[in-house]
Amino acid sequence: MKLARIAERRGIPASPGIAIGPAFVLRRERLVIPEYRISADQVNAEVKRLERAFRDTRERLEAIREGMKDTGLVADIFDAQFLFLKDPTLLEHASRNIRSECLNAEWALQLELRRLEMLFESMSDAYIRERSSDVAFVVRRVLQCLMGREPEGLRNAPIGVIVVAEDLSTAELAQLTKGHVLAVVTEGGSRTSHVTIVARSLEIPAVVGLPDLVQSIADGTTLIVDGHAGCLIDDAEDATIAEFEKRRLYIEALDRQLLRYADLPAETRDGVRIRTLANVEQPLEIPHALEYGAEGIGLYRTEFLFMNRVDLPDEDEQVDAYMEILGAVAPYSAVIRTLDLGGDKLPIGIRGGDEPNPALGLRGVRMSMSRPAIFRVQLRALLRASVAGNLKILLPMVASSSEVDFARQVLSEVREDLERAGEPVASRVELGIMVETPAAALIADILAPRVDFISIGTNDLLQYTLAVDRGNEHVSYLYEPLHPANLRLIRSVCQAGRRAGIEVGMCGEMAGDPLHCWILTALGVGQLSMAPFSIPLLKKILRETSLSEARVLLEEVLRLPSAAEIRAHVEEHMLRRFPAEFEGMLPSR
Amino acid sequence: MSRIEAEVQIQNELGLHLRAAAAFAKLAEGYRCEVSMRRDGLCANGKSIISLVTLAASKGTRVVVVAEGDDASEAVSALTELIERKFGEST
């Protein structure tokens, strides 16, 4: 079954699900700022009016933040904006403009915003330049308040629309509710941005990172959003809409039907037990993950704790965050990965200089080695939190044994410090590594005896092995998990793990794709960590599989010369074996 | 009412950037006195992150911390110590 690919845009799959509905395009209204002079005796009243607007704006934002407290979401996203709203400079300078020039409050504030924008613009630091948008957001809210305008937002959106926006502010995200909004598509955003996290936790399908949306989509256009594949189709023909509607109903039905597999073990007919784990970004997602049958957390990324903020999270804040995770998933284990931020996303305190090629730059464990103080604080927090559950620590971007030795050394020093200070620490905390560089895969036999577990991170491993940036449209078609080079690397990592007697798992998208689970099982991957919603289907397929037939498929595949032939062979085989499960899935590929 | 000044050198790698400015302003906020920071004829409100950042004081810049008010001397000693501790920034 093939679908005509018309006007299909590819973005980043942010939150799964299919939605079909009319576009609601969020256009930023251009505020026309009134500019007039006031008389000298009105000055005090005008300053008061400005102060009141600041106060009201603050109260409003605080109310929104308060309303989001229960959800445990995004409250801290507001922090940068509050910092600026509370900052005396804005109000002081704007008031001075009123007093000295007899300007009306809106004009006075607007002038101050321009001055700040020019100042920020001239700064060499990209992080500060970006914060200029936080200031602009805050000023805009105050201006709207001064002018008696309601801030634009999703509240006015009719029920059952697909929201199209450049980006959604925190205040707008707070207004998202399931049922009201069918799906969200944005120009900005990434896998870890706020839009993604909020949409996922509300189970609203979302695709982010789609350029030129707002300009090119008219209100009311029928859109198809496929949050699994990360694509958006506008102006679809009726046949395409019908096809996706069928697929949507099909997936929903399948999901309901599959949920009964959630509580069953992922065990093949000949008794091989695979552990299915969940990748999560937020504690909020854990109940979902358990509902879908996760037997623990295979990857919790700590980047979110560090992003979109002015300062570093201190040790206590980190302890709280980690304890929440560990407690929520106990008695299952949670694999928490130490900080892996690219240079572009760091809070100001730990940003290095700009790097021409961040993917090959200072990130993951390399960053930890170059900034040991940050690493140490994180490890201390992790160990202090370890008493709340079953913690495993994962090191990202390892490429050599010295990095593992370094981390072990710091970990044992930190443990000694804590124990000496009488802090309770779990007696056993495993330390594992991500294998996501070809170097680590090739020396897996050297690394495996030094660690307690291995997790293969396929997203990066593939990019580095195939030398393909999957965000680059010219070469993204070369990004293929079933490439023989990738299969060979996985095989040798599994062999090294077996010899060292440690578990080899996999996180990354390959692990959650039901098409790959036979191959991975036959290669010897014992734990698969994925987006929670993928777990039930994977369990079903594994339960109807035997290791021996998976091995036959692997044998056949390893003899094939190219990724394309391997994919065709696996697709054909899996479609034949699981027609109901794959029929509805494959067209999206 | 007293006025206290102290000259210090910005020593952290990244200079008086946003995080450092936030730490400075937050600490300054805790004192009743007025706090400002001067550098080469520029003067910033010590309780305002925006204002501090616009000084663009990079590593090695000498700045003067000025406090005016009852608790000025406590404020200046705490704030200069913060700068000397490199704003608690990890290296």
C-alpha cells in the first residue's frame, strides 16, 4: 500500500498520534503602540499606570504559573521571564522616559525595549541575544495590559483545531488541553523543547521544526498531522485524508487492543526474556510509561533540568528531581544519564565558546571532564537520591576507556565524601555507558569489563557511523538503522557484553520500532528502551516470536549487501508474519 | 548612612554574563542599601540583571562595587566576595 506523497512536510516527530482537522494559525498581532505627549501634571499618574500594568502582568503570569503547578510542568520555564519582569531596570528606565520626556507609558516602555534589544543584539554572547526574546515577551504582555488588550492565545481557538504557530510561549502552552486542540505544529522546537514535552504529556500529537508554517498555511485549511512519522500534509486530497483517517482509527483501535499486552512480559515463545523500558523526559510521563507496560526507565535525560534557565540547578534541586524519578518508578530501576548538552544549549554559566561542529565537539562525558565541578555536583546529587529507588548512572558520548576511568574515579570519590559526611547512599549504584560513537562500539571489548551495563544509543551511533546528518535533507535518505555497518557494530557490542557478563540494551528510535525487534533480539540486545506508547506492540510481537526464527531472519539479512535490500527483506518478512500490525504502519515510512 | 566602594577584578572565564549577573543581583536584592557597579564611566544598577549585563564586563575587567545605605559595608563585602569566588562558577 503506497500513498501519494503530496505537499508533505517533514519535521521532528514530537508527540505521537494522528490528527486531521482545520488549521488555526496563531498570528502574532502587530501591536500599534500609541505615542503621545502628556502634560507635566499627568506624569505621576502615568508612572502609576505603568507600575500598575507591571504589577497586573506579574499577577497574571503568576496565576498561570500557579495553575500549572499541579501538572508539575513548565513552571520553571517562566523563571527567565519573571526575572525580567521583576528587574528594576525596565520599569525605572520607562518611568524616566515618562518623567523626562512626558511620554505616554506605552511609548516610554517601547523605547526602553528598543534600547535593550539594541544592547542585547550587540552582545557577542548568543545566549544573551536569545534572552532578548524573553524581554520582548514580557514587555509585550505589559503593553497589552496597558492598552487593555487580551494577550492573544489559544483560548480563542475554536474546539477541534490544529494549532499552527511559530512557537508557543509558556503562557500559551498552559492553555493547551486535550480535546480542545487536536494537534500542534510549530516552526521552532526540538525533541526536548517545551512544546514537545507539554504535548507529549497531554497526549496531543505534535510535529515541530517545520519551517515557514505560519506564512504558508491559511486558517481553516485541512491539515493532516502524523506525530509518529513527524510529517504534516496540507491541502491534502480527499483520498489522502480518507487514507489517514482510516489509519488514525486503525492505530487507535490497535492501541486499545494492544493495551492488554502491556502487563505481559516480553518473552519469546522459546523463553527469551527481553526487558522493555521507557525513555522519559519528565517525571510526569512515568505513570503513562508504567501503564503501557514499561519495566523501568531505560533513559532519563537530565538536559531538561539544565536548559532554558539562567543558572545551573544546584545540588539540592537535582536531588529532588532525581528522587522524584526514582521514587515514581520503584521498584523498577531508572537509568539516569549524566548531562549531555551540545554547546548551543547550555546555561550561561557553563557555555564554552562557539564550536563550528558541535556534534563532534565538547559534549557528553567530554564536557564532564572539562567541567568536573558540574559533573561532581550531578554525581553527588545522583548518589544522594539513590536511596529513593534503584538508580543506574549512564555516561553519554564515551569514546575511550580513560573517560570511563575518569567517571569511575569521580564517582568513588563522591561516594567516599558522602559516606564520610554520614549521608545515606544506596550500597550499589551501577555505572554504564552509552555506546553511540563508532569508537566505543569498536572497543566495546575494552569498555565492557569496566562498566556494569551498556546502552547502545542508535540515533547518534548511526549518524556518526554512516556520516549522515539526518536533519540534512540531501542525505537523510541514507539514514538507515538496518545498514549492515550498524548491524555489525551492534553485533560486536553484544558479543563484548556477553563476554564481560553485562547487560546490553538499546535506547534510541531503532529500539522502539517493531520492525527491528526480531533483528535486535537475534543480535542479543536484552533490553529495549523506547517511547512508552511503543511498548505494547513490541511486547505483542516479541511474544509471538521465537528466538530461533529471529535468528534465521538475521542470518539471511547479514548476507545481504545493502541497507535497501535488508530493509525490503525485513519489511516483507514482518509484514507476512504480522500482517495486522504492519499493514497500517508501513505507509508512513 | 554610609557609602562604601571596592574595586575588584572580574576573574571568571565568562565574565559578567547573565548567570553571574543574576547571582549578583539576587544577592544585592537582599540588602536594603542601593547597589551599583561601575566600569569605565558606565554605571549599572546592582539589583538589575539587565543593567549589569549591559556593562559587558569580561574576564579581567576591573569594576567598582558601590553601596549606599545602612548595610552598605556588609553588602560590599558579600558582593566582592561573590565576584572573587568567580560567582560560584565551575571551571
